[in-house]
Amino acid sequence: MYELRSVTKRYTRGKDTVDALAGVDLTIADGDRLVIQGPTGGGKSTLLQMLGGLDKPTEGEVVLDGTDLAKLSEARLTRVRSENIGFVFQSFNLIPTLTAQENVETALVPLGVKTKERRERAAEALASVGLGERLRHLPSELSGGQQQRVAIARALVKEPKVLLADEPTGNLDESMRDEIMDVLERMWKELGLTFIMVTHDSAIAKKAPRLATIRKGRITVKENAAS
Ligand SMILES: Nc1ncnc2c1ncn2[C@@H]1O[C@H](COP(=O)(O)OP(=O)(O)OP(=O)(O)O)[C@@H](O)[C@H]1O
Ligand SMILES: [Mg+2]
């Protein structure tokens, strides 16, 4: 479970300061699915970075299962991240010289998983996103939707508690968008993940059980009874 208390992230450049987050309080239960929307520059990606321990707040607490990520050393934070948190971004961020299987395996290296088990688990993860026949393909030999599936497999192969997705369908055309959303939804249900996703897609936002809107660094959360 996440508990954010008075989280502020202030960027300073010369005399200019921007509060990308301005006092965010937020609780996210285990297994929850939270969709985040809001105007560009509102602070969505910044919030995801705080949740993922990719960056630390200027003020406030980001508590994940009783541990305040803001207080951890870089080394411990890296460990929490590689064990517990999967990321999927708009740009797939695959390594171009590695095959699909090798890209997925990279998530298991910091966990000390041995080569043989790494290969097997990567192959299983790719099969679970429908890419069992594409293990040896390079990213350049895959469609956008397929590349994003590889990225999803890479995020999930370590069996994280949390999946964070920042506009995961932003670079895809409409048909692939639905495909990727279906994969993410299925993974969320099957794996019991806590799933937090930023999207500009109003159709997805409309269907979300819990919808957060971030504007100028401030958050409002709405429960959607109809979903
Ligand atoms: N590294 C940085 N240095 C300075 N300012 C930053 C930095 N990162 C973000 N900001 C500023 O913080 C604010 C929030 O940015 P953020 O990327 O979180 O917005 P966003 O809601 O994700 O927008 P988008 O929909 O365009 O992705 C913006 O005003 C942005 O310019
Ligand atoms: Mg963003």
C-alpha cells in the first residue's frame, strides 16, 4: 500500500521555481487500479517518478508498505525498485541490440537470477503477453504494439507488486491501443498488481474505477461507482 503525505516536488532553475507537485496526499491500496489524467505539465509523470522511487520529493513522505522511499539511500532505493516496481513508458525504452528475450531478461539481472532461470522466465513472460513466437526478434523487427508487449513482459517478469505505466498507449495507433490496454488489464487481474497508469485517453479514464486528476501539482481523486 502507498501512502503519500504532503508530497511537494519543486524544480528550481535560476530564479524560476515550479512546484510540479504541490502538497499531494494520496492512498493507494494493494491491488488497486488508479488512472491518472490531467493537462500537460500538470505533474503526472512527476507523481509516477515519486511512486517509483525514480526521484525524491522536495518535501513530504512516499510510504510504500511502511517504508518512506524519500528517506532511503540510493542503493536501497534501487533494490526496492528492482524487486517491487515495474515500469512501462510511452517510448518503449527497449535496448535495440538485444532480442526480445534478452530485453526481458535484463530485469532479472539485478536480482541475481541465474542465466538458465532468466531465460525460462523471460520466455514465459513473453508467452503470457502473446509473444512466445518472437523471442529472438530485435525491437526493430517488431511492431510498436509488439515492442510495448516486450516492455510489459520486462516490467512483469520479476513479479513486482506495483506496475507504473506512463501513457503506455501514447505512441500507438487505435487498434494497438486497445490491444495493449487489454494486456495490461489482464495482467492486473491475473497478477494481483497495484496498477497505476497515466493516460490522455478519455475513453480509458471514463471507465476507470478510481480516477485521479492532477492540475498544477494538485490532485483530486474520484471513485467511479458506475465502473
Ligand atoms: N527535471 C525537471 N526540471 C525542471 N522542471 C521540470 C522537470 N521535470 C518536470 N518539470 C516541470 O514540472 C511540471 C510537471 O511536469 P510533468 O512532466 O510531471 O507533467 P505531466 O503532467 O507528466 O505532463 P505531460 O502530460 O506533458 O507528460 C512541468 O511544469 C515541467 O516543466
Ligand atoms: Mg508526462
